[in-house]
Amino acid sequence: MHRIASGGLHSTYSLGDLRITSLRDGYVDMPLRRLRQPGNKPFGDELKDQIPLFDGQLRLSVNAFAIDDGSAITLIDTGASNAWHPTMGRLPEALVEAGIEAERVRTVMFTHTHLDHIHGLVLADGREAFPRMTRLLVPEQELDLFRAVARLERFHGKAESFEAGERLETHVEAIGAHGHEVGHSCFRVSSSGERLLVWGDTVHVPSLQFYRPELTWEFDEDQDQARESRLRLLALASDDDYFIAGAHLDSPGVGRVARSNGSFRFEPL
């Protein structure tokens, strides 16, 4: 896997016979207390000198990923559109910069149903972002959560569920990674012997959670399960030679995981 094009809001890579494009929807700044120690204990000021902060806050990139097989685009997550902070909603701009026509997006897959992953189905002006989408895949455990989102009502009937272990497309298989949300999932993308793990919100704070994977996130639905999933996926990526792509890794959010001093480290590609 190597990078073949990039811009301010995108980076495109080859993966076997596929093209993978990281698309930056923007970023969100969050207070340091969102990070949690075991037992759901927030931190005080002890981390302020250990990790980069912006005006005293954690800055999380918000990334989506497009898979191009030469005939159509599969999009994993869609960003927030105008449903949350004004620092997000740049996915349509990122697609244009990357030279990807929205009409080529035929399949959308969600890692989970938090608002910064699903609301990009609808543009800020209310139009459908992907007018030729024919498949919309939601983790089975979160289908009801998706169908409770009023803004996305027009898509409720189109959504279909998937389960861990299911092959969703020729090159894409679902992997369970529950904990951050009840059905949080990853996608294994494979082509010509190369493998990429698009892992959603497995890591929120890359400057810290690779070497301290026991730390969780306030918004993890089940923090113990989220911790277990993170440790399992870090081991899988490092030991089985996967590339990884993360929704909240610093843009473009693509690289490798390596074991380091009894823990892990991230190596950007």
C-alpha cells in the first residue's frame, strides 16, 4: 500500500487492485476529561504536558474512507454534515478535491451510528449526498438506533443490517469491534495479498491510546468491551501485518501498528 495522490482534505492510496481514499470531514475539539482511566475515572491536569492540545482541548480528526474498485465507490462512514460542530461537514469538498463524483458512490457502510459518522448522507441544504446509492449497511445491533434518527428518515427503509464475519462485498468483510457502541464494527479490505483494517472509533486519541490502550472514552457505550476490542484489534493489526485506517486518527489516518515496549505504536504511512 502506498500513497499516489494527496491534497488538503484527501489522500489516495493503492491497495492491491483497489484505490483507497481518506476523506477529511473536518475535526472536533473535546475536553481532556473525555479520556477515562480504568473504572471510568476522568483525568485532571496530569496529561496536559504529555499530549498535544489546542486551546487546552483534544483535537480529533473526523475521517471517512472510500474504496474504488474501478467501477463504483463504497464509502465507509459519511461524516457529520451540518449536524454537529461547524468545523465538520467538509466531506463533499473532500470528494471534489479527490476527483470522486458523488454519483459513483453506490454503497455506504457505517462502522456505527454516532452522528459524526452517519449524517453526511444528507447535505447541508437537505439534498441527498449520494443520489445513486443502492446499498446502505448498518451494524445489526444498531439498526433501530439508525431508524430513530429523524433527520435521516428518508433512508430508514433502505437500510439493511450486517453482522460480524459477513462478507459484504468481494473485497470487504465485517469484523466485530463492539464497545464504543453496541454494534461498532470494522471492515477488512483485501486485494492482491494486501489488507487494510478500517476500524472506525477504535482509537480516539492517537497520541496516547496506542501506548496506553487501557484508556477509554467517555462516550464508549461499554468501556470494558471497548478496551477489549481495542487490544484485540491492535494485536491483529501488528501481528498479522495489516494497514489500518481510523476515523479519528490524525488526517489522513492511515498507517501501521507495531508492538513497542510491551505496548503499541502507530506508524503513519
